[in-house]
Amino acid sequence: MGWGTNEQLIIDILAHRNAAQRNLIRKTYREAYGEDLLKSLDEELSSDFERAVVLFTLDPAERDAFLAHEATKRFTSSHWVLMEIACTRSSHELFNVRKAYHDLYKKSLEEDVAHHTKGGYRKLLDPLVSAFRYQGEEVNMTLARSEAKILREKISDKQYSDEEVIRIVTTRSKAQLNATLNHYNTAFGNAINKDLKADPEDEFLKLLRAAIKCLTVPEKYFEKVLRQAINKLGTDEWALTRVVATRAEVDMVRIKEEYQRRNSVTLEKAIAGDTSGDYEKMLLALIGAGDV
């Protein structure tokens, strides 16, 4: 491959290039050496460092398709990863993820999600991954009031996976959803996620709350994922790597601010205290990437 084991060079180059530049590097590498750069990296590197480098180097849509596919596999299945991708990407980004999934795996993302989930999870996740929400800021306040009332009634009756709840969460634009939830808070005196904590051990409710958080305040959701990943007995490297690789070029600055506000320590310091070697260097380079 020609890098030898110059990991620092890999970090210096790849961690400081945007998606378009990384795609160009991959294209040029293939033309020069007749092999995909990712395959070469895969052969040269190992463990968490390799995963961080490969995930970040992937084109964003391809990366999400890869993560979503992994999330439908038996031993790496994760409703959370599917929900996260569906709720924090724009409509066009999510459309591109579905297209990349189709190209890479010769199946539809919706098909795999429906096949690998059941019950309330399927009712929530399938429309989430197939959504194409309006992206604008237009808000209908009459609709916000009426849908806040619907949500309140269903939640009061503990009908958490009712089709009306699912419809509102999976189809409304983020601006419209924010207006509905603000009205819910004002009219009923409680934030919706507080009312959805009626049964703290209910796994479906946890996912529904997380979806609402992802759709409305993604930096708070990602801060929590990072906090839990770092503070676990033994780091959850998969979660840590995924969040850093997928958010480095999106909202890492806001996530870092939220992390410091919530934990009274910088994310850089938390990562440095919990990781080591090239993996640590790669993560620190990536969370600095948001400042460039």
C-alpha cells in the first residue's frame, strides 16, 4: 500500500479533508493502484483505529448505509442506530442513504428494517427510514395545537405506538414538530418526553423519546450517547466512533458545547482520558474538524 505503518500520516491526511476531498482521494487512489483505498486501509490497520478511519473516509451516504446494514444484522442489530440515521439526516441525505443502501446491498433499507424488526419497533422505524419530510421553516399553528392535543390524549391513554402518534413523529417537518411539542409543553405543563417516561423501563418508549430528541435537539441526544459511551465500565468504542465519525462535519461544535455544559469537562479531555494511541489521535483530530 505504501503507507508502511505511518498512522500519523493517515490521520493528518484523512481527518482533515472534507467529504468531497476524501471521495477524490479514493478515486485517485483507485486509478493509481487499482484498489479501493478502504480495502487497503482495512488490510493495514486494526481495531478501533481502523473503524474510525474507514467510517470517516466513507462517503456520508455510503457510511450511513453501511451502519444501517450493520444495524439489521443479528449480532450487531441496533434499533438506536437506525432511528439515529433516520431522524438526524435531512430528507435529501436520507434519500441518498436509501439509494446507497440499494446500490450496495441490492435490497431496500425499508425491506431490511421491516424484516429485522417487529411490533412497535417496526411501526416506528419503517416509516422513519422511508420518510421524506418537508425541510422548510413554514409552520401551521392550528395543526400544531390539534396534533399536540392528539399526542396528549394518546399518551394519557398509554397508547404509545398508536398510528396517530407514529404518523406525527414520522411525517411532520422538524419545524412543525417543534411547534407541536412547544404547544404541548405550554398547554399541558409538561415536556412530552417527561410524559413518555411513565414507564422508564419500557424499551419502545426509550426509543420513541430518543427519536423525538433526535428530531428536535440532536446535540442533546448525541451528548448523551457520548456520555454513556465514555462513562461506561469499559468504553463503548462503537458508539463513540460512530458519533464522532458521523457528526464531525455536521454539528460537532454544538455537541462539544452541550457536552461541556452537561459534564463540566471538555469532550476532548473526556476522550483523551478514555482512549489511547492512534485511535485517540484520530478521534481528537475529528472532533477538532468541526472547528476548521
